[in-house]
Amino acid sequence: MGVFEGRFTGAASLRIAIVVARFNDLVTGKLLSGCLDCLSRHGIDVSETSGQLDVAWVPGSFEVPLVAQRLAASGRYQVVITLGAVIRGDTPHFDVVVAEVSKGVAAVSRDTGVPVIFGVLTTDTLQQALERAGIKSNLGWSYGLQALEMGSLMATLP
């Protein structure tokens, strides 16, 4: 019986792209900071000149899947992390954006075979989003761990 598991160490050869939505950047900036902290503490060189990590900013979460698709299909990255924050308002816009970004990110992973980490918060209030981006805990850290685990796991699969 074969058992396949990802590891959180030995990430020196892993190339990662992060797609970050600028809309709600009070939240997404904090997610990015937590994610970069996690990756750095696990051996990823997050400096701008490292060539190991690239960050692409997009206008909003709706645009995340398109850029994630381009990056994943480039063959340059073993993992793509998506970061965004969609906060419910008084219109149905929230439901449309959440549905499209989640379907879009899932499709990128399926279509390219590159793991795409879904780090788009979907909350009812700004307070809930801020709690998930650092007031109580920073989910950006978790998204970084998921990327390390999936990048490692994909390298071990037959």
C-alpha cells in the first residue's frame, strides 16, 4: 500500500505564485503578510529578487481566476495561492462574485494540474474578514502551509 503525504520542509526548489485582489486591501494585505511570513519561515525566499515567489495584484476577487489560470499554465510555478476578500453587502453582487471566483479557482486547478490554494475569504461583515486576516488569527499563514503541503505532495505522486 502506498501512502502519499506532503511535507512542510524542503521547499527550496518550490516556485510559488500568489494572486492578490486589491479590493478590500485592508484585509488582503494582511492575508498576504501572513502568507509570506509562513512561506519565509519554511524556507521560501520571499525577497523580490529571489525568483522563487511572484505576487500578482488584480483589481478584485472576480479577476483572480483569470490571472491564476495564466500563471498556473505558464509551467513556471508548482503552486498558486489566491487571496481575496468578498464581504456581503446589501445587493446580490456578493453571491455572484463568490460563485464565480470559487468555480473559477477550482477550474484552474483541474485544467492545469497545478494546485491552486483557495484563500478568498467570504464573510458577512468587515469585522469577520479582519478577524480571519489577523485580529484573531491570520488565515494567510494557513494558505501558505497548504501551498507547501500541496507542492510537496504533487512532487511525490506517481
